[in-house]
Amino acid sequence: MLRPESLLTLLIVAVCLLWSTAEASTGDRLPEFRECVKVCARENCDPNNNPTHIPLHLRLLFWTCPQECDYTCQHIVTQRRVAAGKPITQFHGKWPFVRFLGMQEPFSVLFSLGNLIAHHNGLTKVRGSIPAAYPLRRYYEMFAYFGIATWIFSAIFHTRDFRFTEQLDYFAAGAGVLYGMYYTPIRVFRLDRPTPRRRSFLRIWTVTCCALYAAHVAYLKLWRWNYTYNMAANVIVGLLQNSLWSYFSLKRWSATHRSWAIWPGIAVAWIMTVMGLELLDFPPLWGVLDAHSLWHLGTIGPTILWYNFMVKDSQENIAHADWIKDIKA
């Protein structure tokens, strides 16, 4: 099995040289918006006419004068529409968020970092509570590595929306979801046990998941950048693994009657509930808090609960010493 740092390197290399198309919105076509951007650029961005200085913290995040005009005009037009009783509209496929320290979607960044911390703390807990020789620990560590990578790229994307950062976010999220699907049957059906039949299944399953991810990236990158397909693929894979964990949770609780055995079921139900936020699409409250950022907030709790379950489940198996027999075999 590849080391975590090697897998993360492969992930980064796989999503380099990315492309996508810009998404137009109603706000982009508003005459008042186009006129505002045109006038702003003429009066503030002409290098021969004392262009407006852009603060350092914005320049560090690659904000340019034309982009500053675009951002300013979005909010000028939005304020006028609200005052006139008209609905808020999207620009370039996004709601007009209010920036904070140059970050485009500050609460999505904040809650992405919250998930990142949850995975980092979970990794520390796994390493501190599960022996290194326990066969499933490496899969749990990889789960944490994929989670950390996913939320790093999410925070970067929501800080600054470029083609490159968008696709880093999407491909990292896809890898994280698919890895969740990869290790789920390994735990549920104990494919880590060193029997010839299980080893064969594990090899086939590993190759299958790698091939699926490669096909997913190739389709989006080389054929068509399809938002609907990407969402559907992640939802389907998520539902499959959630179904397996629900089955496992019920089976585990029936066998042990321990309260921690139902934690996967609780986490799955929790995630499915907050996933409904992704189906909502409303203008951000106070210009910063939208449905997507609330979805990010809602995944922090289940992540913490999940690591607690993995530790408890491992400790239960270790107490019965089944893993020692597997190692000796």
C-alpha cells in the first residue's frame, strides 16, 4: 500500500493543468452591471491615468483592478435592486458574497477549516488509541489524510475561486468520497483479514476504485466539466457507503448492545439531513452565510463522532484479540 504522502502527491499531480468554463448568470447580463464595470475600469484601472491602489492583502490573494471593479459593481447593483424591491441575482454563477480579508466566501472557509481540524484531531486520536499493528489502523489513517486534503482544497477554493482551485476542490472531494466507499466494505466485510479469498477481493476492489476515480477525473477534465454529473456521482457513492454503514451499525448493535455501535447510524442520518442544505439555494444571509457554508458546518459534528466510533470499534476488536490471530496467520 502506498504511503499517505505518496497518495497525496499523486492526487495533486492528477489534478494539475485543469480547465473549466465560466458560468454566466442573470446578473452578468444586467445593463446596469455591465455599465458599472465599464466605467469603473476606465476610471480606476488605466495604467496611464493614476490607477487605484489595491491593498496588499488583496494583492496577495491575486485580486486585480478589473476584478475589484467587478466585485464593487456586484454590490452596487445588488444594493440598488434590494432598495427597489427586486430579487438578489447571481453573478458568474455565484451569489454576491461580502468578502472578509479578501476571502470570497468567508464562512465556507471557516467551516472548511473546522472540518480540517476535526480530521486532524481524529488522526491524532486514531494514532494515540489504536495500536500500529492493528490491521485497520492504516485505513483509518488514510481516511484522515484524504479528509485533511479535501478540506484544505475546499478552504483554498472558497478563499479564491479560480479554475484551478475549483477543480482542486472538486477532485479532492471526489477522492475523499470514493475513499470512504473504498474502506467501508473493508471494515464491514473485514477484507483486511489475511485469507486468500479476502486478499483477492481486496486487490480487485482496490483496482476497481482506482479505475473509477481515474475515469471520473478523465471525464471531467478531458471530456466535459459537468456539474450535474459530478454532484450525482458523489451523491450515489455517498448513498452506497451510507447504506452499508447503516446495515453495519444495526448488525453491530444487535451483537453488542453497546450504545457506540449505533454511532455510524447517527452520523449517517446526520449527514443525510444536512445534505438537504445543498438542495437549497438562497442569497447569503448578511452577505456571508449561505446554504453551502451551512452544509460545511453540519459535517463537523458527524466527523468527530465518526472518529470516536472508529476508536471504540477498534478497541472492542482488540479486546477480543481477533486481530492478533490475523497477524499470526
